Amino acid sequence: MTETPYDHLTLLGHHAAQPGSPDAAKLERVANPAPGKAYVIRLTCPEFTSLCPLTGQPDFAHIMIDYIPGDWIVESKSFKLLMASYRNHGAFHEGCTMEIAAKLVDFLNPVWLRIGAYWYPRGGIPIDIFWQTGPAPSDAWLPAQDVPPYRGRG
């Protein structure tokens, strides 16, 4: 059988259980199919859940990540499993958001990355967290995230 550039992937095409924690989640990557081009990859997780570290109550967010790849792109099933691993993880909104960003930056070494985490209200107050690695390259087209702010039911 001939070797492919995807033989190292252990999750895609195989049964993979949801990791019990973010530390147990295994990110996988593949070579960037268009190296040297400033194109944007958007990862959206509109049903992200984690737990309040003090009360154990669920927290919900719409998380959007845009990145310009360097040598690597994240394999999407491994990303999905990483995001699902937060379901039983206790951390404040800021901690979850920045941990996800750090994991992707450390693993992929992208040219540029930004994260927008739009958290639904806790105690009546929605909390949104935004971060990016630095200025985006001037030749990249960056669509707006356009996640509407929380407006309640009124």
C-alpha cells in the first residue's frame, strides 16, 4: 500500500470517543495545501459548552476562530473533539477562550490568528472575549465575524 500525506492521522476515518478533558484532546494537522498564500480559514463553534468552575453550571458560547495558516492546517475532526472536550471542563470564559487560542497557536504556528468568543449571559451579563496574535497581513481578506451582541428577548 502506498503511503499518503495523511497516514499520520489517527482520528479521521476512525471511531474516536470524546476526550474527557482538553488536556486529553489530541489535535492533528495536515500540510497547508496553499503555502505562501494569505488565505483565511474560519472555524466556527456555535454550540460551545463548558462549566462554571465554581457552581458547575453550564456555560454556552458561540466561538469563531479565523487564522492564516503557515505550514499547517488543523484537521477538523480533531478540532471538533477538542471543542467537545470542554463540555465537562470547569473554567471561566476568559480561561476557555485563551486556552483554545493558545493550543491552536502553539500547535499550528499560524501566520495570524484571531478568536472571538461570544458567551451567553451568566448572571444577566453576556461576556465576549476577543484576541489576536497581532496585526493581520495587509494582503489578507478578513470577513467580519458578524456575531450579533446578545439582545435578550425584548
